[in-house]
Amino acid sequence: MQKLKKIDEQTNVLTFFEIPVMDIDRSKKFYETILDIEMVNRLDGNDEAVFFPFNPNVVQATSGRVTGVLSKTERNSPSSNGTVVYINASPDIQIVLDKVEQTGGKILVPKTKIPAGFIAIIIDSEGNKIGLHAEH
């Protein structure tokens, strides 16, 4: 039996995330607006997906970069229960938070100091509970 490669400081435990959505265009606009990013639409069979920025030439699990998608599928639906994924809100979490409610989201936990910077918890435009993290 072959063992898995040991996870260390050079390997991410988290390699990919998927945020379920009902309205992919509304959700794409929400994240592009609050994070000031450009996302890419792709089809995966019958499923719709919008990718957060990533470098397709880099192996995600070992590069130090993790990406994910907004996905509209029959196998999942938005929820505010379960695991909380924290998205990079650098350079300043407050700039991101200032856009959340005006774009259809809700702030559950405001900017909160932790040893590794600041976090906040929001409900996105689809009803998912999402964490934000930044150093400032």
C-alpha cells in the first residue's frame, strides 16, 4: 500500500474549495465586486462553474496557492451550515466588508482581531457563510 505524501509547510492541506450557488451571475458579481477581482466562467459537463483567479500552470496542492469555484449543480445547494472557508481579503479586510451589504450580502461577524491578522464572517449573495481573512 502506497502512503500519501507527508503534508508539511510546503504542502497545503486545503487544495480546492467549492461554493454552491443558485444564481451564478449574481454570485460572480458579488465576489468580483467585494474582492475587486476578475473571475472566469467555465462549463463542466452540465454544471456551471466560475473560477476564482488561479494559475493553471501551477500544481495547486504544493504551490502555496489554493483556488476554488462558484458552482451551480444539482448535487449541492447554498447553506450557512458546515465548514467555513476563509477567503483572502488582503490588503485590508475593511475595504471588502464595506462592499458586502451593498452587493447583497450580510455581515455576521465584523472585523475581528486574531493573532494572524483580522477575520470576519459574512453571508454571501447566495446564503453561504464565508470567512474573510487579511493581515490588516
